[in-house]
Amino acid sequence: MKMREVKIMNKGLEDEMEVWGYRPCLWKTFLVGVGVVCSGGLLLLLLYWLPEWSVKGTCTHTSLRDARTLLLRTTVLIHYFTHHSTKYYWDDETQVFETYKRLFFGENEIAVRVPSLFKLLIKEVLNPFYIFQLFSVILWSAEDYYYYATAIVFMSVISIATSLYTIKKQYVMLHDMVAAHSVVRVSVCKGNTDIAEAMSTELVPGDVIIIPANGMIMPCDAALIHGTCIVNESMLTGESVPVTKTSLPSSGEDAAESYNMEEHKRHTLFCGTHIIQTRFYTGELVKAVVVRTGFSTEKGQLVRSILYPKPTDFKLYRDAYLFLLCLVGVAGIGFIYTIILSVMNQVPAKTIIIESLDIITITVPPALPAAMTAGIVYAQRRLKRVGIFCISPQRINMCGQLNLVCFDKTGTLTEDGLDLWGIQRAEDGRYSRSHCKPNENQTSEEIRVDSAFVAGMATCHSLTKIEGELSGDPLDLKMFSATGWILEEPTEEETALHNPIMPTVVRPPNYVVPEANQNNPLPFEIGIVRQFPFSSVLQRMSVVVRRLGEKHMNAYLKGAPEIVASLCKQHTVPQSFTETLETYTRQGFRVIALAHRQLESKLSWHKVQSLSRDLIETNMEFLGLIIMQNKIKQETAGVLRELRQANIRTLMVTGDNMLTAISVARDCGMVRAHERVIIADAVPPKDFQSASITWHYTENPSVEINLEEGVSDKRQTLQEQSYHFAMSGKAFAVITDHFPHLIQKLVLRATVFARMAPDQKTQLVEILQSIDYTVGMCGDGANDCGALKRAHSGISLSELEASVASPFTSSTSNISCVPNLIREGRAALITSFCVFKFMALYSIIQYLSVTLLYSVNTMPFLFLILTLCSTRYHFMSLNPAWKELVSRRPPSSLISGPLLCSVLTQILTCLFFQVLAFLLVRQQRWYEIWTPQSDACNASSSGLSHSQNVTSTHDHKNIKNYENTTLFYISSFQYLAVAIVFSKGKPFRQPSYKNWPFMLSCIGLYTFLLLIMLHPVPAIDRFLEIVCVPHDWRVTLVVIVIVNAAVSFMLEEANERWGSSFLSWLFCRRNKPPRVRYLNVALELQDDSDWPPGPSTVTYATDPQSHISATL
């Protein structure tokens, strides 16, 4: 048998999928057409809901080369299809589908089409639940239940209108968010000199565009090939600090590399970003070559992730549909019961069919999915009021399950701004005797203006002036302002007098400028000739400068001390470099190193522009350290303490120094004073030596371990106290590559991740998710966009109202938004459970009543639907979130023991009291089969009016009777009772008595029901089609109702307190292993006497299943 051909598209990405080829089959299409006709169009509707069935039912398998249908249709000339707004074409040479390029790029636009109301209406109306309601309405109309059918139609219209409004609003919001990619005119180079105007929609990869001096909104992704640009990328990253983009290297080793967007981010202008200013050669133009257009751009891919989000693996929604199937099964039982009973009573076949189908329409609540999203809608509104904006509402429920949150450090846990605490200069391989603590009044006077250290501080940055104000990285701003120097960006006319390149010029203030001399009579000014922007991967930046009048140029390097020291001549690096660095980083300071190099005098300005940074950043002379103080935000410690008390793990993922990160972690409470930190320092394989991990134990201010007493005493001490692992990005890469069997053990107790590159942050989130953590990520969006998107719940701290960088954006600049988001997520999740249980009981109560009565009373059902059901789940969803986070988390599944126990006990309670009332009413001495002439009220001397009975016509369907009236009263109170019982308050939501719409509606409905029960109004009785019963029986019903409510409340309270323990005891589940992987790993580590490794031991990479440790 020939194998069916299948290919994988977008392997490893979010939209990975299998591609199968099909071609139309005539006889299959004919059979499907016959089936559509025979089913009255229902088969066509089914194939609309299940397009895969439609393809398989009308087509046969074929090769992808010959395929005409891939669940989507294809063209004749070029085999392609469109999936998630991206075109893919069939490459006959590689035998795979590739992105549709080189032949037809299509228009360069990110078009978030706002569908017309008619299209949205058709799509909404064809929803299976509305089709089910249409079926119900037709059935009820056939039974002359016009009032009930009209009410359902009215409610459905309101529901559809509300849904259409919400969907339309979301489309418009997303359309406005990406509207910056509007159609603009751009200048395109045609050859060496010709420039033509074109619309941005006409751009294709390979076009060379001109970036105007006054800036623009980028309409595509483009690689900068000439000039420099100052860019605001807040739309994509959420980071509002402008960044500098430089041109791609044109010579050297860097120029020989193939262009890669990830590796060359600092040379790439991304679609949707705002070009604020440009820097260029005199007479030259700032040029960029288009590399990606439309939905293939960075912004386009983010918009696609919003339009077509990866399905969240959340059991709540799957369980809701599974429960609907269970209700269908229950309805099937009632369907069979009704048929059997009708046949026994010799009911006509037409009546049997209609009344049996009634059971299904009553039992299955079509509003369940919509009702369960009500909590999300209200939670989203409350989040917006506290400055948290959401572009992915379905993630709100996920926030309620978070048990681990990763935090960036700078700008998230600590202040955005840095204070210059001091400098530590180095000369001739030695540090100066004491460090200098500059302040605003002393800096320029205490330090020589013409020293290389001060020149490095004044020039090695990426600052620029925007509207006359200095703008750039906060660290650069503080460092430059400490020098007291002045930055000037000359006009083109001024610079042209000196050189063909327009440099940024810095100079000291006039009162400290060195006097001119014969050797250099020109003013003391330094021009920044070339800038290599900071790279989070390289962890450094550098500049090439030239002092006015000098023949040679100088290079200055600034970055992570370890990186800078490795690029310097070793004799210029002080021997106490490591000890001095640790002294400052242990105190939580952020330390930056500075280095200098005098370049050869033969280098011209033009040659410098073509040099790679590797040729510049080598053989440097170490100048010293710049010590910055990064203060912890006032709210940080309190929020972390609140999360820890709620049993939510917190991690720090930063690009800063390891010891600085550990110090900040201790200061903010992420690592407490008595807890030990173990640094895992991993080294890759080298010179035939295996990769290894050295375990360093940091000093603990509260607990001392005597190493002379042996490793066993150490392990015993560690078991009695908590410990945390810390590792750098370099160690993380080595461990994931060479120690995969240790990575889960490490991340289980790892708290500090330092020197992490952006892609490593994303990788860490994925590893945490692989051991079943529900991960949140909080950052400023600068270097953690991938992690923010990959996490179950990513929240970006940004001034923007919404950013496509993450599902949530907080306008509050501190992490207090995290507990707010978790609280609202928990409240929304519990609301979904409450509404689910209420809708389940609502359906079952109706089902029980109809099954007992074997008839449907239209008006009572109409009253119950309109006044009790439709208002209950909306009002139940209004409970705000509880003000505190508790250690207990809400359940994530509807198919859980306690929840099912709650639903089943309430069902049995309702069934018991309905059956009790049904049997008791038949035992009353005044009971008889009701007729219009029945006079039970007068017979019991109740003195009640029963004139409605005299004027009533004969009841052919036996709707008016004592049983119907009795069960109407009982079921009405049961609806209210279960609504109150299921409307949970603490510990996840505010108590129900603070939800005043819910309480007022409950009080009003209770009052109304008691009034018509104890003091009946003839007009209301006639409308509800209920009959007069004796007053004594009404009092009895009140007692039954009260007892019913009390039993329901006590059972729910007992289930809340002891349900889980009872079920664990009943099914002997106490000794069963946990379902989540991280708890299983924790249990394994408790039994591992060799974990954690001892102090100063080395673990070598050997067999994947084992490791060898040796004491140094």
C-alpha cells in the first residue's frame, strides 16, 4: 500500500503543523451532495464546523506536489496556501513548503482587517450553540410555547449583539494598535543615483530605501547599510528608552558573516518602530535595505501571535465541553425514559417525539460557554481600572494558576535610574589607593579633565539630544552627567567645515577647559567618530573618538568587568581585580569597567567606518571601574514577601553581574538572610577535558558551615535550611548542553540567573514549563520580549496602554501589578467555576422537574429563565478579587474530586427535596387530579380566592396541577439557594454581600417568591399557570425550602473544608505520587543524599545518567 505523504511546516514554531495533500473526488462529492439533501442541510452545517471532515469526505489523498486542496484551496499555476496571514508555496526541489517569496511577495502591509458586522453575524450565528437554540425554538414553537420561544430568541439576540460588539471592539483595538504601519510614501534607490518615490505597500525584500533626516515610522524590517539612526522601539518591546542603530559592517570578519536578524539587531530597523533622528555623512544619505515585509516582519509576527494565539493548554475549557457531553448523556437517559413512559400511556408518536426532544433542550444549557467567560470580561475591566491592559483576555484565567514568577532586575525590581556611587581608577596595573565618590559639585574639579578615564566617561555612551534634551540609557545619562561635560550635535553646515563626517562632539565646561598651547591651539573638544552600540550578547559597547587637532584616534570600551578585562592587556589589569570587583558587587553595586586604546595614526576617518568592532576592541588598556548604585524600588520587597507568603516562587533573570544580582536578591527578600546561595559555575569542554561544574558556596551572614567537620554535616545543615542555586548565562548554556540530567534539579531550587542573554531567558521559561510550572514573566520589555511571550502570563512595565510585546502591559512602573494580576486571575477562575456549577445545577433542576412532571409548564420556565438564570450568572461574576493572596491556589480542572463532589451532593439534595415535595403533595387529604372545577383552597378553609379556576378552560396538556405548582415553588427557591451557595467569597473573591447587584437581586427575588407563595395574586397565578393550593401546604413548602437551603449550605461548607481529605482517604490516594513533575523532582531530591553537591566540588560531564564529584 502506498504511504500517504505528509510534511511538517514551521517545525518547532508555535504554528507547526502537518500538511497533507488532497485532490477532489467526483464520487465522494456526489455522495456528500446526496447526504446534504437527505439531511435537510444539516450535513452541510456539520462540514462547515468541521472543515477537515469536509476535505476528507470530498477528496482523496495525493502527493503534495499534485495536491489541489490542503484543507485550504490552492491555485493552478503555483501551489500555495495562506495560513495565519502568511503565504507558503511548494518548492519542487526541496519537496517542502516554504514561505511564499522571491516570486510574489504581495503587498507590504500588516492588514488587521476589521470584518463587517454581517460576516461576524454569520460566523456567530453558525456557532453550534446558537444552532442548538434555533432547534429548540423550532421545537417549542411546534408545541405552541410561543412565549418561551420568543423569550429565548430575545435573549439570544442580546447575547449575539453583545458578542458582536465585543469582537468588533477587539478587532478595532488591534487595528488601531498596528495602524502605525499605515501606507506612507518612501524614497527608493533605483541604481546608484536615481531615487524614486513609491508607496510603502510596494516594497519588497531587496529594495534600498532612504531614511529621512526628520524620521519616520518604519513600514518594514530593514538592515541599515549607511548612517546611524536613533529609534524608539516601545511599540515592539515596551521599552521607551531610545536605542541607537548603526550600519552593518562593510569590511572585516563581521562583513563576511551572513546577515541574521537575531545577531544583527543593532543594525536592523524593525517595522512599526519610530525613527526619531538620523546621523549621516555630509552629502550622503541614510540607507537601509528591506529584508522582510508584511506579516513576515517582527511586528507582523507579533500581530499574528495575537490574531492566531497558540491554544492555551488549560483544562477548564476542555472540561466544560466534556461536561456538556455528560449532560447530553443525561438528557439521553431522560429521552429514553420519556419515550418508554409515553408508549406505556399510548401517547401518539408525534407527541412522543416532540416531548422527548424537550428533555434534551432543557437539560443542555447552550449559554454555558458564554456564561463561563463573564468572569474574564469583568476581570479585564477591573484590571484596566488599575492600569493593567490586556490584549489576550483568555490568559487572565491562566494568571490564577501562576506558581512561579520570573523578574528582570534593572527597571523592574530596581529603579530605572542609576546613581554614580564612585569610581576606582587603575594606572600601570594597580588601583589607586582610594576610590573617588564624585558628586555634582566636585566631579569636574577633582578629576583631571584631560585624563583618559574622564574622556571615556564622557564619550563611551549612546546618548543623543532629542528636542534639546539628552536622551538614552539611564546608566549613560548618570555617567555623563557626573563628568559635567557638554554634548553638542553640530549642524551639517558647521561640521562640513572640519570634516565630511558629522560627529557628536563633547567638551568640558568652559571653567575647567585646559588652556590652549602651541602643540594644540584648538579648543578642547572630542568628536565621537564611530560607535559600536551596546550588545546584550557581547555585554559591551565601544566608541572611536578623536580630540580636535590630534592626528591619532582613541578607542574606549565600556561593559561588564569580566568581559572588558578579558579584552585588555593583562599587565594593565590589576592583580586584585577579582577581589575588588567582588567587594563592590557583594554590596549590590552595579559595576562597569572602562578601557582605552590609542589607535594607529594612519587610520583615517573613512577607514574607521569600515573596521569591525573585533579589530577595535582588542589590546585595550584597563582604566578602572565605574560603580553605580541601583536602588531597589520601594514596592519590591513588600510584593516579593506577599508572593512568598502565597507560596509563589520568584526568580531573578538579569543581564547584570552574578554577585550584584545575589546581593539585590538578598536585599529585596528573594533570598532571605539565613538561606545559602550555591553558585553553579560551569565550564565547556576544552583541550580534551570534559565539561564541568564547580559548586561555590557564597558567604552566609547568618549560618556558618564548618567544612572541617565533613560533608555529611554540611548536608545535614542544608537539609535544615533552605538553599538557592545561582548561575550565569554562560553556565546555563553549558549545563543545558552537557548536563541535561541536572537541569531540572537545578531550576527547581535556582533563584538567581545572571548575565542571561535574551534567548536564554526564553529557554529558561520553556524549561520551567516543561516541569509543569505555570510561569509568569515580568520585565520592561527591552531584552525579554521572547520570555514575555513564551510565559503563560507575561506582563510588561511600560508607559504605553498596550504593547504587542506581551499579553499584559502595566502602566505602573513597579511590580505591584503582579499580585494584582494574580488576584484578578484567581477571581476570574473561581467565577468560572461558580458559574459552571450554577449552570449545571440549573439544567439538572429543570431536568428533574420535567422528568417528574412529564410535562412542560411554559410560563414558570419562562419566569425561571428570565429572572433567575439569566441574571444569576452575570451578577455572580461581579464579585471583586479578594484583597490578599493566599497560599492555596484555585483548582485548574472541572473534573476534580471536590468540585464533582460539590455538584453531585447538590444534585442529590435538589432531587431529594423535589421528590419529597412531589410525593407529599399527593399524600395530602385535599389532593385530587386537578380540573378547572377543583376547589382545594376552599376545601381547606383557607379563604383564598380561586376564581381563576372557575374561568379557566380545560387543560388538555395537564399543565395546571398541584404537582406542577409545588415543584415550581421548590425549584424556584432551589435556583436561588444554589446561586448563593456557589457564589464563593474568600479566599479568592470578595464576599457576596459586597456584591450589591447580586444581593439586591437575591433579596428581591426571595421577597417576590415568598409573596406569591404566601399571599397569592390571582393575576400572577394566571400568568404563571399555577393553581391555588391550601395555605397549610404553602407553609409546609416554606419549611421544605428552608431545610433545603440549610442542607445545601452545610454540604457545600463540609465539602469546602473536608472534601479533599475525605476523597483522598476514600480512594486511598494519600501515598500516590504528585501529578506535576516539579513535585516529583522535589521528592527525588529529598531521597538523594548526594544533593546538593558539597562545597568546592567539581561535577564532570560523563554518562547522562550519572555524575562524578571530586573535592578540590
